[in-house]
Amino acid sequence: MRKYSLLMLVAMFLFIGNVKAQEVEVLIEDDFSAYTVGNKLAQGAIAIGNDWWTTWTSAPGGSEDGVVAEYEGDKCAYLTYGNDQVLLLGGTSSGVYDLEFDILIPEGKNGYFNILHDFNATNSTWALESHLHMSNSSTSAPGSGAVQAGGETATITCVYDEWMHFRLHVDTDADLAQYYYTLPGEEEEMVLEWQWSLDAQGAAASRKLDAMDFFPPKDAATSEYYLDNFKCTRIGGETAAELVFNPEEINETIEEDDMSSVTISIENNGTSIGEYSAWVDYGVGEGGSNAQTISYAVDNVTNPSGLTWQADQAVNFEVASLFPATAYGNSVMGTYITKAAYMFCDWVDASGNPSPGLEPGTDVIFRIYGPGTNGKPGEILAEKVIGAEDIATSETELVYTIVEFDEPVALTGYDVYVAVEMTAAVNGTTMTLDGSQAVVGYGDLYRQSKGAFLSITENAGGSNYGNWCLYMVCEGSPVVGGYATLDKTSGSLPIGGSDEVTVNLSSIGINEGTYEAAVKFVTNDPAQPTVEIPLTLKVNGVNVEEVMGEAYNIFPNPTSGLVTIEAENINYIAIYNSVGQLVNVVKNENNTVDMSSYDNGVYYFNIVDNAGQNSLQRVVVAK
């Protein structure tokens, strides 16, 4: 066993004293004393019942699996270049944890480790990356190390041939993490503190603590280290969110062409951060065989843009389009997603040479995702895997590869992602966009390693490449939707905190009658992972537009551009489309609204004065 200095023991005593009477449970403890020297690490761990070790491609006993060695009389793990050792931590999103371990790097060598929010080989999400005797993934820096987490960076002083001690403190309940480091004979120091629910680069991520990866990163000549005394401790016992929603149902009556709102309050009475995503669910239509294609790409693309991923190795990535309910509610609400399609092109460079496409031997995966928290895709609702031999190609025209999902996906009011995962060959061109004006942040999303989806338009040199040549096919009988919208579709509640979601109801564009829907929540409360609040809207036949229509003079109406409202003391103007969806809020001093960018059709101005009184006015755009 490793001998700790008196100073280290004092530091440990002070730490234990700080947690006072909190419950402390050791979940994983491994000093390798029960292993056989010379055996493969993960393979040997499984043999003695330690199921926490594996490798990057989940292949214990293979070339990625390190070995058990002996150093100065103590057994430890020994990792060289090509080893890629993964420690599984359970994938928890609640609780407070300390991860502790020792690393010794021989003279002239280097090392690396990370924490993973999500472990899935090349599709993992990195929470922290720590390079030892290196300044980044490729540059040696003897005596120094680099740490990156939550978009923040720090450096540490590294030593050779001595045991360096690391403690990583992860408080998923407070959404906080800290990196502590102890040089031999020195006191422990906090090197970096960051928001836990961010990935290493600072993009939004989950709060999951899934795994660690220990990897000698650079090359066979320089990468090598020893690992010992790993311990994972939970501090304070198990924790969980406990969410309370009020009211339990919504019943509202409004007049035709009117609006109302209801507030849903949410309280977190649990011991961990509460998270939710929400939408208005309108159900599905009965029967019907209507089919409609939904896409941000222009019809009949003739000159697509091809993006080449410059890399010295094959790159796995995913492209996606996000369709919020407001994007499809006017046409295919209540239908089923049955198919998806993407355009794979045969590209040539400026000199006429063919550009590589997909990495040989790799599959393409079409997916439909439901809504998740923190603006990320959630559950996979449908998935279809195809091989390269099933990709449509043509020497004379641009064609789409179309897949049909085994089980159709009901499109009932939630935000939905349509995505394609693929692996590009070295310097491969597989990212195909339509070259039009991009719907930034919706029709041009991409990600690597299961991280956050980013806009390719905003993150590829500032150029506007357009929207992915990607679409979904919806079939069935549409239902009336859009009469209820939420002011927010996701949220996070601290322990003891509260939140509110406003349900905005509108009878604009719908007939007299009773409409049934539900406000649905997906939560991280283990006792109620889904919550459904029934919503009933009754629309009476008194037309508010006729009662209030003469309150203001709006001209010109119809309009092809600028309209003026003759009135004083206007606070703001909320603009709704013909199905009652809020499309803009205008607030200016000259009482004018520019409608030149709006499509032809009927719009409704809800004009609110400084006293809070409102008047609903009909405006027609005709160009």
C-alpha cells in the first residue's frame, strides 16, 4: 500500500472533519492488491468480481486493456500507448462524489485522464480533460500539465517518478465540480472549479457522472504511466428531485378570437436539482392517409453545399434538424413520422478529383429524438441503421436516401429532432446543405461525440451554408393544434426552488367548440418521470374581434410592408399568425410595424396599452 506523508494525513483529517456527520459511503475502492501481476486489468477485474473496469471499445482482454504491474513493492495498473482504460461510475445524475487516485509518470513520459458525462466510445461526452506533462493532446510540456473543464482552463506542476495525488469533487446536486491536486510532500490545492453540467469545452451537457478514461495519449515512445489507489466515495447519501405541480388540470373558457393564460407552478421539495422538459400534447388524428414532407431545405436542391471535415482520421458526427411544435403545428400535428431522408453526394474537389465520403465499412444511422433537458435531444424515438450499400447514388442527378422506420412516431406537439449519424473518411465530404438562407440553430445543427448540437452556420467560419438536405415524412390525419403554447419548454430547479410555466391559450383561427389536450412534462424525479396535466379549452361563439375591432385604426390594411396604428399609449403589439401562434412582439415609439418579411396571409395584432388593456385587430399581408 502507498505510504502517505503526515501532511497528507492531516489534510485528509481536515476534509473528513469538514463533512462532519454526513453519511459517507465508499462505492469503488481499488488498490489492485487482489490482482495478478502481468494479467490484463479489466479482464482480471471481472474475474474477481470488480465490474467497474472496461476499455474504450468495451473489449476487456484486448489491446486496449492495460496490465497489472508491481512498482516498488506495490501492485498497480500500468498503462502504455494503445491502452485505453475506462472506469465505469454508474451514470448517476444526483449525489455528491469524490474521485481520488494516484498517478506516477516515468521520466520523459506523459499521461492523460478525463471524466465523461456520457460514455459511448467515440460518441462520449467529455466533462473534464487533464493532460500531464503535456499542454494539449499533442504537445509535450515536461513539468507542466493542462486541465480543461466547463470551458475553463488551468495548469498544474507535474513531476516525474513520484506519485501525484488527484481528487475530483463532483456535486451533481449543486451543479458544481472541483479539481484538487497534491504534489508529493505538499498541501492539497484546488486547481479549477466549474459548472458540472457543461462539457469540457463549455457547451451544455447532462449532469451525469458516467465514467473516467485513463489513456497514454501521444505515441509509443513518450506515453506511459502507473495508476493506483482509486476510490469513489459518495458523500451525504442518495439524493433525488421531488417535483410538485399545480394545478392538476386546466379548464378554461374564452370567446372566439380571444386569449387567456394559466400558470403552472412547480416546486422542488427534493434533495437534488430538478429538471424538466414540457410541451402541449394534442394527441393523434384518426385514420387519414395524407403524407407531407417537412424540411428546412429548399425543394429540388440543384446546387448543394458540401462541407469537408479536415482531419487525419475518420470522424464520427451527427447532423440534425430541430422541428419545434410551432414549425409543424399548422400542417402535420397529430400525424406520424414514418420516413426520413438525407442527400449523400459524390463530391469532387476544385481540380476535378473525387472527394472521399463515408469511411468504408461504417453504417449510417437515421434517428428521431424527442425533447430533452438543457436544449439537448432526449429519448431516441425511432432508429434505422443502413449500410453503405443501401445509400442511393446517381451519376446524373442528386438523389435522397430514404429510410422507413419500423415503428412510426406520433407527432403530438413536442419538439422533435430528425438526425443522421455517420462516419466521414479522412478529409471526407459528407455534410450536405442546400446553400440557401439557413434557419440558424434549427436546420443546420451538428455535433461530435454526443455533445451539444451546434449551428454549423455559426461555427464553420461564419459562412452561411444553408440547411441540411434532410427531411421527415409525416402521414396520417392532422388535428387542430397551436391554440395552447408554453412560455418555456424546459427548466431547472435548485433544491427548495420553484419555477412557473405559463400556458398561453388563443382561440384565434379556431371555431367554437371544446378542445382537449394535455401539458406533458418529462422530469428527473424518479417517482414521476412523466407528468400529464389535462387541458380543456372551451371556445364560445362571441367574436371579440367584432366587439373590439374599431378600437384602433390600422393602415394600410391589407399591407405589403409597413403598417401604422393610430393610437396613443401603446405598450407593445403581439403578432399572431392565423392559427394563433405568437410570431413576434413589437415595441416602439412610432406605432409602426414592418410586415414586409411576413408571408401572405391573415395575422392578428394584440395591441396592449400602458394600462394593460388589449384590443385584437386583424391585419392582412398581401404582396
